[in-house]
Amino acid sequence: MRRRILATLMAMAMTASLVACGSSNSPAASTPAPAASSAPAASSASQDVPTGVEDGVLTIAMECAYAPYNWAQPDDSNGAVPIVNSDSGEYANGYDVMMAKKLCEANGWELEVMRLDWDSLVPAVQTGQVDAVIAGQSMTAERAEQVDFAGPYLYASIICLTKADSPLASAQGISELSGTCTSQLGTIWYDTCLPQIAGADIQPPQDTAPAMLMALETGMVDFVCTDMPTGQGALIAYPDLVLLDFSGSGDDFEVSDEDVNIGISVMKGNTYLRDALDSVLSTMNADDFNALMAEATAVQPIDG
């Protein structure tokens, strides 16, 4: 992975906001193309931007704080990989890491994981600091103006979480929700979904998904909005929570596919890398994604 000084300085200077995390119930391609057994020669790419994997290393970025998508842990148990910019020698694991390992194996690359803040992910791809972001990003039109997307690499749904002893625990739709609520900053959960709840008293957003869950657990809010994988992982960390899934009720959140399909972002115009990733993802379907997510959820840290 190239790390030019200019790219690093640009990454530090740029600011950008991300719109969402999420996934959907859309089906995967019914006639997948075969996965590549190794990466094609970089010289065959017809494009004006670097492929990012000329050295045989795919460098990806994630928060390492968004279980079960990704998290940091102290060792390499359960297939975790080193976080290259961790001062304390931590390792990254989770659904995003597991998926990245499959993509690298199919294309003959080595994997390198970098930890970055949520708002730094898109700028890191734009400047070439990293080759791709695999971090639970939804494939919104706004974000697609800044990066290109491979995928989706997961489909899920929007849900809410509340305490098991809360009056909201029996809610059958969003019209039955009321009280204080929050979600993560810069996500469709906060920007698009919570405003659809007429009875919501929306509190300031939380910087991270763990902070969002802690706000609920400590009683700062009555409920939170997130996606299904995050909710399922939260139930492991906080057994006193319940998951509210309103899908199919007719009283659910209204979201578009672009809001809730999760993809992998690469530098704008990097068709070589996008196509190499899609050649693998196109061989997988929703059941494959869900099975891998179940593996990640089963091994996530309890405090993840």
C-alpha cells in the first residue's frame, strides 16, 4: 500500500461527513460470476488512478469499535489481524475483517487493517491513505459522489432497542414509540429514521455505536435506533435489552435501498479494485452474508 507523504497530509487536512450505516433485505445476484483465484496484473487496469494493490497488499480502514461489524481486541484469537496503527499492538476482528480476509484470499492479496475515526474513512480512500473502507457504510447517493462502491456485502434491516422492563418493549410499530431516543452521529439511523417517529424526543447523537448503546443501558434515553447486526450484537453485551423489529408490520421505517445496502468504498475511478472485489461478492448471497455475520456475533467481545 502506497503511503506518500502528500497523501497523508491531504488526509489530515480534509474533512468529510458520512451519511449512514445499514443494510437491507435485497437478494444477491442470482447468476454470480466466478471468483478470481488471484489478482489480475495491475498493468491491465484501464484507468487513471492507482489500483492500490500493486504491492499485493489490500489496506482497509474501519473504526474497530463497531461490533459485530468490527472491533479491537488484545490478541489474534478467532482469526483477528493486527491493527497497523495501534500503539498498543491491538488486533482487529469482526464481520468486516472476516469478509476482508475472504476477499484477499480470493484475489491473492495480503490484508492490512488501519483504525480510523468514522468521519476520516471517506477522506482516507479519497487521498489514497487506504485502498478501501470496509466498515458498515451504506451505499448512499451522497457518499457515491465521493467514492465508488463494491457490493453490497451485507443485507439487513433497521431496528430499535429498548430495556426489557420498558413500556416500549411491547411496541408493535414505530407509531407506538415515544420518549427520549438517540443513535450514532452521521448515520441514517439518526438523520433519517428517528425523525419518522412522531413521539420521539430526539437527543444529541452519540459519537460511536458503543456510546449509543451505553446511553440506553444507563437510562439516558428510552430507546435507540440501529441496524439488525448491531442490535443482535448488543443483546449479547446487554442481556437486559430487547430488540424491536417492525419489518413487515406496515408500521416500519421508510428507507431506500441506497440508504440501507452496505458496500465497500474505493477511490473514485478505481474500477480495477472495485471489479476485483465484486468478482468475489457476486458469488455470495444473503444466506452467506448472514452466516458470516453469525460467526462474528458469536465471537465478539462482551463489551464490544
